[in-house]
Amino acid sequence: MQKLTVPILPPGPTAEWWGLNHLAAMRPNYLGYVEELQRQHSDIAHLQVLNEHIFHVFNPDWVREILITQSTALIRWERATEVFSHSMGQGVLVTEGAQWERQRRMLQPGFTPKRVAGYAKLMTDAARTAFSKLVKPKNDPNVDIETLMTGITLDVIMGVLFGNQQVQDSRSVANAIQTLSQFAVSQLFKPFPWPMWTPVPAVLNARRAIKELNQLIDHHINVTPEPDQASEKSLLTMLQQARDPNHPSEGLCGQELHDQIMVTFQAGHETSATALTWWCGLIAQHPDVAARIHDEVTEVLQGQDPTPETLAQLPWLQASLKEALRLYPPAALLFTRRACQNIKAGPWTIPKGSLIAITPYVIQRDLRWFDAPDEFRPERFMDSIEIPRGAWMPFGVGPRVCVGQHFAMLEMGLIAAMLVQRYRLAWPDDATWPKTNLGVTLRPAAPMTLDITPR
Ligand code: HEM
């Protein structure tokens, strides 16, 4: 008779009430809970909630081993894909297997470094327009940075997707996205999430937000000129013309096209806006770093707009952005994965059927890889200093790495350089550093208002 071997599980906190104690502890401060798990258990922790076995992996090498080497044995947690599919349909962020591979193949050419460099002018135009409208009321010298950055990144993503179009009501669109983001996260932490037909305020608000975004996307798909009339090639035009390299007669159409546009729209601006918001706060708090960046920007740009080429000559600016992404990764946790096979994590075996949680926010603040991990020290990212592979992973790793990472780094670099060229940022005397609010992105829990003075 064949002997069954049951893998020994790594240690973790004890389950009470079928593990509902873990859910209760996570809900008020998920990231604090996971940080504590890491402090107690170092590389990996196991916990059980109801019938789910959840493995938190913190060792960067093991994370890479899981997400790169064993990626084909993983799918995304079904609860998460269901929650996100309400607003993203069957877009590339939520699909799996052959359907995901096909969508990713068709989307990828729109995001190569070369293609993305072609969006640079659109990005600098959006920033210049927003800065030129930046009039501060006399009785309040402070500016809500997140609103400013969201406006710019919304204009950028609309321009990239549909040609040069500005969002009519960017506040309302941003609110709709934030409503969905909060709703999604609250659904993830409930033992039993609300079905979408439930007439409770949270669901009704989410449904309203989905409707608003669908209308916006449909409107723009319908008014955007036919591909052959489009003056500049938008991402929509590219996707309409894209053919699957493995099946050249097949393209994206109808709902599938709508869903890819929706995913790109949602994934492609709140993340960058949030990262820029934290970066502005950190720069305002560290005038010494701001001065170095300003000197560098002044010397290299000589008053001109930044370009992809000149950005590459601004190491302090780049390092400060990477450091902001380390301390406040907009995607603070990756999609939880389901193991479809036994998975190796260092010396441990994660059994088939388990959930695997990977939290860049915690991995990137691990004292083992970063001295004084809670401090803002951009010099960590200057050339001579080695960061262990996988210890900095704001864009994820493996085949499902962020498709927009070059886009995001370029966009953030251009906007940040233009801001520093024009303004001095200061943290108001009476302001305190905001707590974090974990939605789909990690945003400041209170508005971050900074004093912005023209140079
Ligand atoms: C600072 C900005 C950004 C950050 C930190 C970020 C982060 C991430 C992360 C961590 C993932 C992988 C999630 C996982 O493995 O569970 C991801 C996926 C994705 N991101 Fe981004 N992202 C950013 C900007 C963008 C932009 C600008 C776009 C598009 C214009 C974009 C589009 C996507 C898409 C489509 C996916 C899904 C890829 C797939 O599953 O194949 N992201 N992003």
C-alpha cells in the first residue's frame, strides 16, 4: 500500500473559533497584522481561516521561486477575481490560463519601453496644463496633492487610451474608482461577501460606480475615430487592430475590448497618482533630498521639459521615486494566489489547494534587507548599493508582473521632474503624517495637503 506523506506545515498563529480570530485581528489593520506575522515568523507563516490554509511568504528568494519558477501551478484567489470582475469583466487582470495569455500577448506591445516613450509628450502636456491651472486660494496656501496628481494621471490615461481627450468630471470618476476600491477590499475580508444583488448601501454604491465607469468607457470607445482616421495611434486603436500573434485571424472585439480598456483605465492611473502623492509628502518632509533633486533637475534639464532620455540622467529623482515605492507600494499586497499543485517555498511544501499571500509592503520594510527600513533614504537605490533581488517588488514579479511598469516609471518621473522644476514643497507646520488606508491601492487615510510655492 502507498504511504501518504502529509507535509509538515510552517508555524503560525493559533486558530480560535475556526480561525475567525485571525479575520477579526486583520480587519482593522491588515498591514499591521501581516507585519507582526513577519516579525514573529520571519520567512513564512501559516494560518487557517475556516477551511482555508493561508501561507504568508516573506523571504524574497522564495517569493521569486513561487511567482516565477512555479507560476504555472498558481491561479488568483477566486474570491478576488470574482470581486474585481464586477468592474473589470474578463480583463487581463482577472483572467487565467489560455485566455490570460492571449490577452497579455495582445496588450504587451502597447507597453514596451519604446512604445511607452511615445507617450512622454502627452504626459508632460498633461502635467504642464495641470500646473498652469494651479491657483491657490489666498486664505489657504495648501494644495490637496492627491487631487492634483489624480487629475494629471487621469488625463494621461485618457489621452493614451483614446487620443487627446480630457476627463470632463475627473473628481466624479476618481470618486467612483475609490468607491470600488474600498468595496473590493471590504468584500475580501468578509467571511461571506455581499452578493451584487443585495440592496445594501455598499453594494448599491458599487453598482452606481461600475455603471458610471462603463458609461465613460463606452462613450469614449464610441466617439473615438475609426482606426484609419485616428491622427495619433491611441491604445484603443492599437487594441482594435491587434491580432493574436499565435492566431493571426483573431483580434479583440466587443466586450473583450471594453474589458481590457476598463482594466487599463482602472489599473493605470490610481496607482501612479497614489505613488506620486506619497513621493510628494516624503519630498516635502525631506528638504535635503528635495534640494539634491532640484539641483540635478536644474543642471540636466536647463529649463526644458524632461524626456525619457533626460530622465535617465536624473539618478536622485529616480532613486527617490523607487524609495517612495518601497515605503508606500500602491499595490501593498499582491493578488492572493491559489496553489493548484504542491508548491516549494525554500525548505517547506505548501500543499495543493492552499492560498499564498505576498505583501510587498511588509517585504520591503524587512530589517534584514533594509537598514532603518521605515526611513526615507533614496541613497539606497544609488548604483553602488545592492538591494537583494525580490526585496523591492512594487510591480510584482513573474509572468503576471505589472504590464504598465515602464509606463508608470516614465509617467512618475516626468511629472515629478516638472513639479520640482516649478515648485518648492513644504509640509505645513500643523500637519501630521497621514495613516495609510488600504484599498486596492494604499492611499493616505486623510487628504495630504502640502504648501506648494513657485520657485
Ligand atoms: C506605480 C504604479 C503601478 C504599480 C505600483 C503597479 C503595480 C502592479 C502590480 C503589483 C501588479 C501585479 C499584481 C499581482 O501580481 O498580483 C500589477 C498588474 C497590472 N498592472 Fe500595474 N501598477 C502600476 C501602474 C500600472 C499602469 C500605469 C498600468 C497601465 C497603464 C498598469 C496595468 C496593470 C495591468 C494590466 C496588470 C495586470 C497584469 C496581468 O495580470 O497580466 N499598472 N500592477
